[in-house]
Amino acid sequence: MSRTPALLRKATPGDASALVLLWGELLHAPTADPVAEMLATIDRIAASEDQRIVVAEVGGEVAGAVVLRVEAITPFGDEVAVQAITPYVSPDFRRRGIGKLLIEAAVLYAEEHGIGHVSAASMSNSRDAHRFLARMGLAPQAVLRLAPTAVVRAKVSGRRTAGSTHRQPLGQVLAQRRSMRRQRDLA
């Protein structure tokens, strides 16, 4: 497919519906009015000097978007990076250079602010996104894990969560299966 000329710009309130459609599968908790929630997000980010939502537009249609945020690399120093949070391209516009433009927007934002590093975050189960980010020169630095507080509380206190059953450790299960397979093969 040919490269599609795209316009990069800051998100506006008029983009809320398109961003809900674009990032819909990434929104954690469905709300009664996701467009209103996205409008609030756009307003909150627009009011911040350290954040920006960049939209890639093709022919008047939102083809992709990314949230850019200036954050400390670690809590142990003053060095910061521009984080490209969930750069996402609509399936209809993939393989046309839109993702590369979104990462370029992160680089330009970093250069505007005199920041020497760019990082990116994508969903853990998105193999294509991970491969794309690796091609853009971004290497994995950490693994972010997320769980509901109640689940972690149950694990650290040794209690079982609702619906959990007693299970044998995986190693024991596999050892039993190997033993049964050997016995069956000998018979």
C-alpha cells in the first residue's frame, strides 16, 4: 500500500467520538457516556504543559493517535523522557506510515522540550505493536504489571480470592502427567 499523507495535530473536543472508537478496546471500565469521559480527558490533557494528545488525520478522518507525556525515567533522579502512551493506528490505516508519524511526533515533542529520551507503552498482548516499537529503536526496559487491589491484597495476606480453588503446583501436575505417560508407554 502507498503511504498516505497525514496531518498531525493536537486533539480537539471534536475528536472525542473518534478517539473513543479508536481506543475503545483500551478503555478499562465502560462508562455510561464514554464520549463525555473522553472529552474530560482531552480537556485535562490540553490544560497540562507536560501532556498532549496527538491525532493523525487522513482525509478528515482520525487515522491514529498517541498520548505524549513528560515523566521522570525513575524516581531516583531528575532525568525525564517523553512517553508515547499507546500509539494506536486504526486498522483501516495500518501499514501506511501513520504509526511512524506518531512516534515522530513523540520525538519532535521531546526535541521541543530539550528531552533526551523517548519511551513508549503498548498493550502487553499486542505483538505487532511490540515489533513496530522495536523497529523504531525502542528497547524493553521494564515490565509493568497491573491487578485489582483486592487480588493483590488476597495474595499478600495468603487468602484465596472468591472463586479460587485449591490447585497443585504446576510442577507437580506436570510430573504426574509424565509419570502416567511413562506407565502407559511401558504397558
